Amino acid sequence: MKAADTGPAGTLTVEDLSVHYGGVRAVGSIGFTVAPGESVGIIGANGAGKTSTLKALMGLVPRSGGRITLGGRDLTRVRARDMVRHGIGYVPEGRHVFSGLSVEKNLMLGAYSRPWNDGTRRRLDEVHALFPVLGEMRDRPAGALSGGQQQMLAIGRALMAGPRLLVLDEPSMGLSPKLVGSILDVLLKLREEGMSLLLVEQNAKLTFGVTSSCVVMENGEVAMTGTSAELSRDPRVREVYLGL
Amino acid sequence: MKSRSAALVTLIAGACVLPYGLGGYTIHVVDIALIHALLAIGLGLAMGVSGQINLAQVAFFGVGAYGVAVLTTHYGYGFWAAAALAVPATVATGLLVGVPALRMQSHYLGIVTLGLALGFINWITNARITGGADGISGIPVPTLPGVDLSSEYLYYYLEVAVFALGLLFGLFVVHTSLGRRLRAMRDDSLAAGAMGAEIPYLRMTAFVLASLYGGLAGVLYGGLIRYVAPETFSIGNMFILLAMVIIGGRRSLVGCVVGAVGLTLVREWLSDFSTYAQLGYGVVVVLMVVFAPTGLAGIPARVRDLYRRRAGHHEARAELRPFTPYPPAAPATGQPVLLVAESVTKQFRGLRALDAVSLTVRAGEIRGIVGPNGSGKTTLFNVISGFYRATSGTVGFAGDDTTTARPYALSLAGMARTFQNLRLFGQLTVRENVLVALDRTRTRAIWQYAVWQPGVLARERRLRARADEVLERYGLTDFAEADPASLPYGIQRRIEIARAMAARPRLLLLDEPAAGLNGEEVRQLVRIVRSIRDTGTTVVLIEHNMGLVMSLCERITVLSGGRVIAEGTPDEVVAAPEVIEAYLGDSDLTEAGLPQPPTAEEVRRTEEAPS
């Protein structure tokens, strides 16, 4: 899976992003950057605003303020369905595969923003190489897959559009320890190939295994940032967020 | 509260003086509007509140009206005697129309009820007793000592009284236990069943309510117009009725009333352009469904939200507070067997999801069930809790054979569960979610609604106080009025546990309670589950977080490919090579992210130590 086959990856810059639900502020003016090939994690307790941040970034919930650029291009006004054309792939929390469609159709839908040609066919082969199980089960309805297989399908589907940045929300949720290991391997492989990753994850092993730096969120704001190595040694992070 | 009662007084005064300013024709339109409002309340109760697609409301209206017409003109009954028979006859019709709802839902139910309505229209157009296409005229004027009800002005007061009682009763139903169950059934009938809501009875209740209002409206119509003919009960009018409910807002009875009155008035204004009017309703309905799916009734809340956002009005951020442990009960003695599954097999077409699985859980135990994704863990929960019927094998709970028991029966017998994919009732507040489970009364207790409303209210007050206790204990007080879908996964999981425990179960089944929780939250979960067990509730949990399973469970059952591949103490199970091969992989349990599991020795020490 080659990242950046649609041009050079740019830096994702999020500035002053905020989200309100009714009168309640879920995210207040947060900012961070993801450089090309970098992997950034967002950690924090439930309700800290991690998922809202990702959804606002993707344009899936209305933003009450903020600016988003990717490689200098302003994406603030880009609609959710067009984010994929700008090279951002999204794997939502809870998978959301099209359960009535076959595995193959789910993957093809991931590439619907592109013409079906040799490039997309090659990408399908690459996804199959990354997740052999998706090739074996290509004709099964996605709803008949186990939770772990659906998670792989959700990642594979996002990769089909050839993103330069992959945004993942809790990819390990509900997966067996062995499968968490497989997801970790896949994310590491993608990182090696130059894909940028933005990861929200509760599993500390996966977060610190994949990311180079992390943003710690608390009550909708950035409480601290640092390299993953520093943060994994920080006693407060260990105590409050990781429960170690 | 004060402004509310002031508004109510104004409304009542307005309703009383309204006829004084209106001409003869206008009061006729108002009389018709009130009849439509009653019909719309009935339809709103069935469709908006209970989620039962009912396209036979116009037939219920017809049964009421024709009932009065036939009984008075053919059989010589007085108006009131005829009305007293016509309304129960309509309710009986409602029960019949409701029977298909026991087997089918959504658009299938819509087609069947539409078919039944068409059958009714066909019958009244052709039967001799109904006067065929000519209908029946000469329905006598209802008599009331000292009041001449042939005056449409005075008839208005009769209608207002019936309408006001009908609206009050409807609101009373919606905002108390029965309505809450109906709404829970609408949002998620599976989860409602698991909380003890007797789904078949509730579906029938929805049709009884719809037909009761249909019958009342029909009787009033008969007395007002004193003539009935098939065209009043046509499918076209069913569509307008549907439009009233959708435009007004089907989930709010007041919205239904506003829609009914509004559309009746608009229809009168547009009566010179009737060809275009029908098209106009169609356009308005489409626009409403697309842009304001909650109807007119939902608009104030949307405006309020918008205003708050614009005004930068900030509410305090709600916070999940720590759990307060239950006071421990005396430990169960003797540890009788509570749950038994014996060689349970579940076959889905070509897939054998469970293959001769046997499981015995003793009272007071915390049992863990682990296994790879797709190994049949949730299927086993679904068989135990009555969602699936085992292809072969038996399940026993608390000494009874429950292999074929329905979820609501198991809930009433003391079994509660949570759901891996979160099944909170989306349109109910967090408090209402808990109230659904707290309310252990049987659905047949709804006779109280007809005869003893203060009893219902008193019980409602007790339940609310208890719900607040449950929310407080689980640290959810800040979220009591929140819409659960807007909350983060971790908090929704906590609500699921609180809701399940509100049913005071003997057995609690937890399906992946730690998914999406971070380390500290997992530690809190451990405290919650321990405390639940200490109240005497037996816990069976499915979980992938091995740290949690190791520190909580006395025994662990490992499933793989639908079979039990290992069972034993945590230490025995994690050492078994087949478990490592199938489930754990090369993952190191002591690595970051997994709270260090205490050894069995440590667990014993902490449990023996006086706390």
C-alpha cells in the first residue's frame, strides 16, 4: 500500500477547532499538526472530546470554529464527503461497514470517488495482501463477519481511496488480544510505507506502539502534548489516562 | 411552572370564548378540526409514540361513525346508548387490526393495515346495512338535558370537553410508565424486551389506544354531521390525517393537534383550489420530512439550540462522577447453580455458531467468557437471554427450563443484560432509560390507567426517586436529561450497566463492558462489577481486556469456533496452550495498556483482608 500516490503528502494543521452540541462545549479551540509520514495519537478519558475532534475534522459534526489545512490547502469549508478526495481516509468508531453488501463491494465503495481502473485494482490487491482474510471472504456479506474482520474491512475500505492521511477512531475496540496485535502490525506497516496516521485509541499498547507523538485531551482542551516515549513515562499520564 | 399554568388558563379561557367571535360556518370548521385533532392524537399514539405504522386510523374513525349511524337508524338506539356501544366496537376492531403487528413491523405492517382499511371502505361502499355509496342519514341529535346540541356552537363545547379529556389522557399515558414503555419499544424493541417490556401486549395496547380515539372521533362526527358516507373515510383522507401527524410532529401529541387543526383550516381556505391542495400537502409533507423530521413540534427546540449557540450560552460541562458502591449484602451460602446451559447448539444456515456448549454458573460467581472474535460468545448470551432459540440443547435459569422463554419473561424472572453494540433507547433521556428497567410492573397493570390514575402517578413519583438514586450511584446525575446517543461510548456503557442493574437482577450478563474504556475507567469498572457481585447478583461477562478478566473472574470459560476449549481458574486458562494459540497470540499480558493482572494468590489475599 503506497501512500502519497496522489501527490506529495502535506502537513495537516488543525487550529482553534471547537465543537458545541446545543449549549454544551465538547471541544474548545484545540490545535495540533500531523506532518507527512508522522503518526499522532489523541488520548484522554471518555468524554474528553476525542471522537468529537475527529468528527469535526472530517466535517461530520458542525464546527463552531477553527481552520483546517492539508499541505497548505484550506479544507475548512470542504464537505465531509469530499474529504476523501483531498486524501484523508476515515475509519469511524464502531466500524460502520455496509452489512448487507459483500466484503468486495464494501471495498469497492471505498474507492467510489475514483475511476475503476488498474490503479484501483492494484490497490484492491494491496488491501488483500495487507488483510488476507478479506480476500478469502470476498463474497460474504460484511454483516456476517466477526467484529475483528469488520474492523479490518473498515480499515481496508478507507485505504481503497488511496489516502495520504488515515484517521482512525478506536480501531482496537472489541478486538481480542491477538487481533489487537494484528491491527498494530498493519498500522506499523502503513507507517513504514509513509502513510500519516491520526489515531484515537484507548489501548495504550497500540497507541504508544504506533504513534511518535500524542495529544492528551481533557474536558475538550489539550492538556499536554509530547512524544509518545515521554508521555508513556509521564507518571500523570500513566496514572490518569492509562491506569497503569 | 407559573408561566405554564398562566398559559393553560389563557388557553382554557380562549377555548371558552372562541365561539362568540365566529360565524356559523367557521364554527363548523372548528368542530371538524377538533374531531381531526382527536383522530390525530390516536394516530400519534400508535405511530409516533409506539412506532406501530397504522394506516387503518380512518377505518377506526369509520367504525365509530357507522356504529352510531347503524345502531340509531336501524336498531332504534338513542344516541348515547349507540355511542356507548360504538366505541367498544371500535376498540375491538383495533385489537383485530393489531393482531398482524404481533408478527410484522414497519412497512409490512403499514401495507397490512392499509389493506384492512381498504377492505373496510369497500365493505361500507357495498353493504346494504351501511347504505352503500349513499351512506346513512338521519342520525338523531344527541340529547343533553337543557342543552340543544343541534346548535353547532353548543356542540363545540361538548367536543372541547371530549377533546380536552382525550388530550390530557394521551399526555398522561405518554409521560408515565406505559408511554415510556411504548416509546422504548419504538426505539428498540429487542432492548425493551430485555428490560421486561411485554412487547406483544404493548403492540396491542398501541392499537387499542389508536382505535379508542378513532371511535370517539367517529361518534362525535356522527352526532355533528348526522350523516355518514364512504367518502369521509377514504384513503385520501387517511393520507391527510397522516400529513397532519407528520407536519405537526408525530412524537408530540400537542404537535399532532397543531397539525390537525392547522391543516383542517388550511384545507378550508384552499377549498376553491382542491386540485392543487392535495399536491400542496404532498409537497409540504416531503419538505417537512426532509428539513424538519420532528415536525412543527420539534422546531422550538431547534430554535433554542441555535439561539444558545449564537448567543455563546455555555452550559456547565457534564461530568461522569465516581461510582458509589452498593452496601454489601450477606454472601450467598451454599452457592446453588443459577444458570445451566447443556450442550447448546445454534445453527445459522450453514454456520454452526455454537456447537454443544455447556456452561454452569453458580450463584454469587463472577464468570468470564473469552475467545476470539466470532467464536460465539455473544451468540451464547443471545441464547441464554432468549433472543435466539437454541437449535438443540437446553438452558435453565433459577431452577426453571428457560430454553424457549422470551426475553421479557427472563427479565421478569431476574435476568438482565447489556449489549456489545450499545442498545440504549435513543429518543429517551438517560433517566427514562433507567426508568424503563426500574419499572417491574406487568403490562396488564394498565387497567389502572382507566380507573385509578392517582395510583399511576404515585408509582411514577416513587420510580423517579429511585431512578435518581440509581443515577447518583453510577455517577450519572449530570447526564439525567441528556440524549444518550450524544454521549461518548464509555459513558453509554456505564448507562447500560446502570439500566441493567435498575431491574435488580439475580443474574447480570455483561457483553464487553470495557470496550472503549481507558485504564482508569477499566479500574472503575472492576470496582462496579465487584460491588454488584457483593450485593448477591451473579455476573457473567464477555470481555477482551484480559487484565480485567484476570482480576475479576473466579472462573473463565474459553470459546473458540463455537466450542468450549478451556474452562478453569484464570491462571489455569492463560497457561493452556490452546488458549494462547487461539486467543492470546504472542501478546504479553504485562505490557502497557493492560493493567497488571494480580496473581490468584494476590486476589485471595485482598478478598480475605478486612476492608
